[in-house]
Amino acid sequence: MAPYRAQLMARAVENQVFVVAASAPANADLTGSHGPSRTINEDGNVLREAGFLEEEITVRSLALGRPLRGLIGA
């Protein structure tokens, strides 16, 4: 699961965007899940992350209207 987690963090940094990844819950036989759902900010830091192989709802407010850091003129 670590490579998948790192990929989402890298996409956030590369594109300077928030990433909201919603994963399906695992089946009773521990198949069907691709890891916990998470919200990642444009710096690649995980803001919220659900537990692994658990059903959980996470809520996070995002400041979508603010300028992104690191962009020219921002």
C-alpha cells in the first residue's frame, strides 16, 4: 500500500492541487479495497485518512479559493 499512498501524494505536489481519494470498503475476505480514503493538500501532506479495512466517514473543509503556493504571481 505504501507505493499507492506515495503516488497520490506525488500527484498533489506535481499538480499543486488537493487530492481526495475515496476507496471502496474491503469485502469480508479482505479483498476489494485499495487502501484507506484520504484527503491530501497541494504540499503532499495527508490532512485526513480513514482507517485501513474499516468503514469510516472522514470530513475535511478545503480552502479552494485561496491562491496556490509556489505559483508565479500567487
